[in-house]
Amino acid sequence: MTPKRLKKNLDQFRGELTELLEGEIPRNAEDEIFRDMLFNIAQLREEKLDTLEIRLLNTAFKELRYAMKIFKPYRLIPKAAVFGSARTPAEHPNFKFAAAFGKKLAKKGWMIITGGASGIMEAAMVGAGAQNSFGLNILLPFEQDANPVIKGNSKLVYFKYFFTRKLMFLKESEATVLFPGGFGTFDEGFESFTLVQTGKAKPRPLALIDTPGSVYWSSLLELLKKNMEEEGLVSPGDLTLMRHFQNADAAVEELTGFYRNYHSSRFLKDNYLVHLKKPLEAPALARINRDFKDIVTEGGFERLEDLSEDDNKDVSLERLVFHFNRSSYSRLRQLIDTLNTF
């Protein structure tokens, strides 16, 4: 950008900021958010943070802004965050299995998001193809160079911080998939699991995948059941949020089937709102009220007729509301499974 054009852009930006900050009433909700962001930036001088802290905030903001820009054109395409070891060689069965999974998922119209490095990440991208892949690469002194599939691609994003990278993995995906891996795989996978299990993330498929005959995930699940569930360290049913597969087709069905009828969900004031792709007939609604009354604190499951408070204005969607107890997230997953059978 030329100095003259840069000055023109800066002058225009200053004018917009002045208008935004001096305006008595924000024009819309976005204006209010921008004003709040600018206020917080101005507060940084009052907080007297040191240079390293200011740099951290600035870098995190830039990483998130840029990543959101890259993902924005693809928001309507479902994506799976795929994790696994960067050390898995190309001749390993797990590599070939991950490639087969990526290919099958892409054929269903999905894209994948990986760390963009070698091993399982590369394998999934080999299967899905560069056109269906995003790479969220972390800057490390070893092991994390971008693989040949995604290197040089506009959908490859570099991050300095793990926490901004983790946020984008979760924000931009509709499912979490774990192949055998090391500490990084467990870190990413169990964070997704914890956020779903506590309701801090929307419901999603959490798939554990390994090759037929492998005991990698089955031994872990056995350990978690014995040492956590049976000891009362997690709620009964929590482990059902993670589902184990040794068949690529079954794993793909787990992801795509989750959204067969279920579209999305969120809290709406005191209610929990579920969007469905198909109308819910009276017998189905009666069944839901009968079989899932244990997760409702008062009243029952009802259709939402007034769309004025729903951010999603798609009139083709069915809307189901209820007073959720805010704790039974394994039962919420079972509710979604049932809704997907209608």
C-alpha cells in the first residue's frame, strides 16, 4: 500500500472512530461492541501494563482477527477438527486410516481443520485434498513445519499462541476427531470434551478413531471408566459423549448423522433453544416430553412460535424450547440422537 493511500485510509478510519465515539446513540449492536472494544483499548494506558503484556494482547487480537477473516467465506460448510500424532510415518496403518477417513468425509461435503503439520494431520489432508483443508499451524522450534499438502495455501494460518489456536479449532468446527497421538492430541481432545461436558461449547460429535485391532482408545476408555466414572469423579454418562470407532465409514456417519435433523442450539434467556431442519410432528413431541422430562426443570418441550428473539431468522427451521437443568449434557446428546431419528 502506498503512503498516500495509507494516509487516506487512516484519515477515513479516524473519522469513523470520532463519529463512533462521539455519537450519543450507537446505530446498531455492532457499533456498541466497537465502542466497548475501543474503550478497553484506551483503558490499557490506565492499567499501566508492561510492554510484554501489551504485545500479548495485540498479538492475540491480530491472530484471531486474521483467522476469522480466512474462515469467513467457508462458514456454511461443516468442518471437523482432526487431531493426531505429528510423528506417524506415511507407511503406518494409522496414517492410511486417517487418509481414508479424510477422503470419505470430504465426499460428504465436509472440510477438515488440522494443525497443518506432518503425521496424522498430513494424512487427513491427503485424503480430503488441499481444497477441503485448513491448517492452523503453531510456531514451535521443532516438529511443526507445514506439510506439503497445505504449505503455501491461503487456508494455512500461523499462530504464536496455543490459546488463540485452540479457540479457532473449536469455533470453526462442528466436530472433534482424535486419532492416536501424544500430549498435544490429548490436550486438544480433552479440552473439547470438557467444554461440551460442561456446556461451555455447543453439543458436537467427539470421535475417537483407531485401526481395527488397536487398543489405543479402548484401553484409555477402560481406564477412565474404572478410575473416574466408578470412583464418582465424573457424572454417570459423561463418557458417552466420546464415541470410539475402528471403521472409517462408521466414524463419518457419526459426524454427518449428528446433523441429520439437528441444526444448532443455544441458551435463550431461561430456555434452551434447539433448531431442527425438519418439522416436529405431534407424536414425536409427545415422545420427547415423555422420555426426556428428567432434564427439564419446569414445564416441558414446546415449539417456539415467536422468532423475534432468535438471532437465526431462517423460517424453515423448527424451534424447540425447554427449561434445561444445565447439567445433564450427556442426556442432551441423547436427546439430539433421538431428534435425528425423526
